[in-house]
Amino acid sequence: MNKKIRYFLSLCLTAVMLLAAAFAAVSPGLFARVRAARTGDIAVTHTCAAGPKTVDEAASVKATCLRDGVTVYVIKCTVCGKELDRETVTEPKIAAHEPGDKTVENVVAPTCKDEGSYDEVIRCKLCNTVISSTPVAVPKTTAHERGEAVRENVKPATCQQGGSYDEVVRCKICGQELQRTPKTLDKLSYHVSNYSVDGYANGKYRTCLDGEERCVYCNALISAPLEHTWGEGVITRPVTRTTMGEIVYHCTVEGCDATKTVVVPVSKFLLGDVDADGRITAEDARLVLRYAVGFGTVDGVISARQTDDSFKAADYNESGAVDSADARLILRASVGLTE
């Protein structure tokens, strides 16, 4: 190699070394990395340069109307990207809400009588607070709601002529008449009593005090006055073998003073012949004695009614009672003895 070439190469090498020295003075880290890259050295040594403060979006939480937020700031090396510092800042809750979709609330349906209404409401998506509420009026409807048909202008049918009425349908909401249809009633084929079912009217049942039952329309007679309701008779004059008896009956209906008197004819019975065999015997005395000691109408021979012939035949002394004295007298009569 001639001297010129060696001289030229020496100048180039000197220039490169001067440039490398100047660059190393400005950025020693880069120079070290370049040198390490040239030599294959794994350990890279440099001085980190702090970059600007930035927000870590992944670690930060946005503040809302419900909760506080968190903002995380980081500083990284501009050379190698290593995180050099981290700062967490709490952000207070915000007053602003996040509007949701518009909804309809407080619905009042319109009718034929009144307007309807509803509220257009916007609420916060997060806390459901009402952000705005706008009332909206709804015009009255023209449709009516039909009610049940009722009868008006009723003219009852009678036993003399037919009747009539109007079948009317009105709106259940506003009462407006929607339909009116005339109807007829056939003439009644029967009389209508001034007493209702089972003879009950004016708060009481029909009695002997109420007179005849007649038709309320034509006054036709339906039934005659009711008979009196007689109670137990009271003997005012006992019957004997020589005189007629008398029994008085009173009507039991409240307010009725009606009475009737029944005359009891003279009895054809044989005094002392209790068993009615046509003769007075000791058997008649036995029957009377049984009655007197409490066996009552034993064998159905002696009646408890003073007006019956069996009772009058047993009352031998005509005292109005059947007792042992009558039995003694009948026994004496059966053997021919008298007082």
C-alpha cells in the first residue's frame, strides 16, 4: 500500500474517532447502546430522561353523579419507556347527570268526558334522577262506553190494557244517551191483588180485619174476607140433663173483637154409663176411678172436654169434675143403691 492510501485511511479513521467522541459527549447512553450492539453485550446502561406526565386511561375511573372518580398520572422514560413515576388523584362526584331515553309516565287515559294526560320524562341513566318532565295533554275521545240497558217511562201492563216502556242505553262515563228503543208489554191475563205473594202487604199478613181481596187495577173481587181464627172456647153455661150449655169463642187475631156463641144441646147420655153400653155397672165405676187417680183418658173412654157425653156421663154428681166421689156413686148405682 502506497503512502497516499495509508494517509487517506488514517485521516478517515481520525475523523470517525472525532465524531464518535463528540456524539458520546452529547448522548452517552446511545453511544453505549451502539457500542454494546457492536460488541453483542446484553446489559445496556443508560441515563433515563423523564417524559411528559400522561393519563393512564386503563387505571383511571371517570367521576359520575353516583361516585367519585380516580385519575392516574404516569411519567415514563423517553428513551426506554420505563415508568418513572405514578400519581393518583381523586376526582369528586359531579353534579351533572347522564340523560337516558325519553319515557312516558303518569298516564291518564282520555275519556268522552275529560282530557287525558301523560308526562314525557328523561331520567339519569346512572341514578334514575328525573332530569326533565314535560306534561302532555291528550284530547277527549269521541267514543263512549255503553252501560247496561235500563227502563224509563214505564207504563205498567194491567188486566185491562197493555203497557210500554223505553229501553235506554247511556254512556257509563258521561251519561249521554246512546240509544232509546220503545218496547211494549202484553195485557195481563190475571188480576193483580192488593196483597202481594202469600197475602203479605203493608208490612203485615192479611187477616180477618182486612176485608175482601180485590184487583188493584179493575177492583174485581179475587177472594172474600178471611174467616176469623177462633181460639179455645170458654164454657159460660155447662150442659145438664135438663138445660142446654153455652160455649163462647173469641177471635185470636190482634185487634179483632169478634166472638161467637155455640149452644150445646141437652145430652141424651145415661148418667153413670161411662162405656155407653146402655147400663150402669161396676166397670163404669172402675173407669171413673182410674181417670180420677191420674190415668187420664185411659182406653180413650172418658174425654177431657166437659162438653163431651163421656165426661158428662162420668160426672155423676154434676160437679163439673170427675173424681173418686163419682166412682163411688156409680158403684152404688150399679148395685141398685142411691143416696
